[in-house]
Amino acid sequence: MIRQLFLLIVAIAALVIVGSYILFRRMMPFRTKSVVLEMSWKRGDNHYGPNFISLESPCLSNSQPGCFCSVGFRVTTSKDFADYISTFGNSKVPVKYAVDYDRNRQVVGAS
């Protein structure tokens, strides 16, 4: 009886470990790739002030109209940073992202 109970506990523990591993693997990206986006930029915002910088680029994986990738630098509104971005003039700003893909090669996130 004690041996059967012990084996049942070991089997349950093994199932919990295997299940946790499978869940963890599904939550983790399958592959991460570095991608450089050439992003257009805009300086100034009525709410965040004259040194606010926003960057924007069309979606790489979705060609539907209106789909775009954007980032706004709300935390840093330093004049030095805004002046640096302004040195790009009419050129686009190269921004490097780490893009996470799932097993089906679909984008699941970027940072």
C-alpha cells in the first residue's frame, strides 16, 4: 500500500514537471532574430513637448493599409536626444529590434 502510494506520488510529480516544461516551452519564443527597421521620425508633440520623438515604419509582415510599427519616447524628452535624431534630417532612423517568432514563423513580439 505504501509502495503504491509512493509510486502514485512520483507519477503525479513527473506529470507536473513534464506539464510545466511543455507550458514553459510554449510560452517561450521559438526563435529570436535581430531586425533593423528604417523608421521615419517626427519631433514635437502638443502633450509631451518640443523634444518628444516618435518613430514609425510600415509593417514588415503585414501589407494591409494602416498597419505600422511605432515607438514614442515618452520617458526621455531630452533636448540632446531630440537633437541627435534631428541630425538624420529627411533620412530614416535605423532601429534594431529583437523579434520573437513562434514555431509557425509568426511574429509574437519584439523589443
